[in-house]
Amino acid sequence: MRAADWKDYELLDTSAGERLERWGDVILIRPDPQIIWDTPKRHPLWRQANARYHRSNTGGGQWQNYRPVPPVWKIGYKGLTFRLKTMGFKHTGIFPEQAVNWDFAMKKIQEVGRPVKILNLFGYTGAASLACMKAGAHVTHVDASKGMVAWARENAEASGIADRPVRWLVDDCMKFVQREQRRGNTYDGIIMDPPSYGRGPGGEVWKLEEQLYSLVSQCIPILSEKPLFFILNSYTTGLSPSVMEYLLGTLLQTKFGGKVSSDEIGLPVTASGLVLPCGSTAIFEG
């Protein structure tokens, strides 16, 4: 699946471990370990970028500005508005390839014709939450980072949907799901975009391969009797789309019926016409 409907974002070219990208009017060069080819950098904007992220040999890295970069700027996608900024670890605040999943969730919510409750775990800066809110769902957004949840709220305000029904929660995702079980709360759809590695607000260590099966298992009791969907994303190279599809098939399809599917997600590259893979998605549809 490729996210091909963007107007404010464009992956212009890829070469020698780097992406050349247009985020609105801002041109950035960012590292990407999957870009193992060393093709000629013929696109003129390689030499006109606003900034480039240099990765450090000891971890992390820093931005080098060639031209002014606003401290915060905005781009849009199908009526949603995202506030962007250059962050300490090469990111800007959204993952544009995830637009394929925003589109899927919006379509399912709009078509079902009834009130829908959606849980977005590891919700980051809220792009998927905003898409579901705009489609008419009641959304619960959970992330362990207070700063990311605040950023998600700012994106909702920028998109003009801050008054829609939503809960913004700073919490450890596993502990939140377990509490929702005890409360008897259920959801019609769950979106899960977990990091490969991370820490919860109390210092809890998260390792995706070790804990993903347990977390998805814990989500089963908080799904409604006829769930709409379960979207699982991964950027971990060891988890292929087929592995995640098998996981959802084992845990969800055996209980709810429906169907499961999986695919790589990616971004079209303007210079080559090819698609850069950017992770994997597995989807259960009820």
C-alpha cells in the first residue's frame, strides 16, 4: 500500500542512506537505513534543502540548518492540519506513510452508520486520532509521553475538531488496557502503532517482539461484540507483514470471524517512480 494522496508532503528522491522530502514549503534531508542504493542525486533540491539531519555514531544526532526552518509550521491532509517541527531524533511529528491507515479508518467509521468508539494506543501526535474524530468517532488517545499528547491536542485545535468527543490520556498502554478490562469498557476499533523500544511514564521498558502478543491478547476483552477493525503497525524489521497478519488471525479472527490482511506500506518517490517501504501494517476487519 502506498500513501499517494498527499499534496503538502512529497518524497522527492532517495539515495545513499537519505531521503529528500518536501514538508509544505520546507525541504529536509533525513537518514533512512533502508536506502542502501547510491543513485545519482540529480534532483535540484538536494542542493537547496532547509536542513539535514546528521546521525551521530554514538546515537542520536543533530540538525544542520542551511536555510531558515520555522520553529513550527503546518501541513494539511484531507481537511486535517498537523503542526510540525524538527525534533531531536530526525522526526517532524507525523509519519506520512500512515495516511493509508487514516484513510482506511475514516472510511470504515463513515460507512458503518452508527456511533463508534476508537482506541488509539501509542497515539503519538494524534494523526490517526484526528482522522477518526473527523470521521465521527469517539476517540480515546493514549500515549506515555505528556509532550506528545499535548502536541496531539494542538493538532486537533489546528484541525478545527478540538470540540469533538475525545479523551487525551498520558498512560502506559498495557496498564491502561488492563484497567479498561476491569472497568468493562469496550471499543469498536483499536489502532496500535507501538515503538520497537521505549519506556513508559513510570520507567517501564517496552520491547516490541517480547510484548506485542501479550498486548494484543489483552486488547481482546475490550473489543465490542462486533468490532469494526484492529490496525497494527510496525517499523521493526524482524516483524514481517505476514507475521503480524498471523498474530491477528490467531487472536482476533478465531474469535470474531471477519478477515485479516497485511502489506508493506510505503511512499512514492517522485524522482524514480518507485515506492520506498516504510514499515508494515496488518489489519483485522470485522
